[in-house]
Amino acid sequence: METEHFINPGYGWLCKHCRAETETRVGQRSAGRARFFTEGEAEDKEARLSTHALARWRDASRQSLVCPTCGIEEMLNKA
């Protein structure tokens, strides 16, 4: 499923803008290293999600998605 600002690959709604920015930043930083060298428990004492672009529902009616990173919001049509 896909909307103008969000995409759902099967595990949740992702912000397209933040996802592209994160992939670019991770690609530049890793420079060919395996993912487990750049993410994981040993990297930081504070836990972080590897998917920073995961959107949240605005309210319980689940009609509007919002990205907590960039703040972009979009109404979804349930029809």
C-alpha cells in the first residue's frame, strides 16, 4: 500500500521523505560495512529503532498518519 507521503511495506507505515534521507545517510556512513557493524546493542547505551521513519496514527480513529520525525501528516481514505 502506498499514499502520497507514506508507504506500507507490510510491517507499518513509513514516511517516504524520512526513509529516503535515512537510507542516504546510512549508505554514506557504512561505506560497505555490514549492517551489524553500524547498528545494534553495542553501538549505544540508549536503544534506537533502525527504522526512524515509522509513522504513527494521529488518533484512535486511524484516519490520519503522522511522521514523528518530520511532522508530515496525511489523511487516509478508508473506502
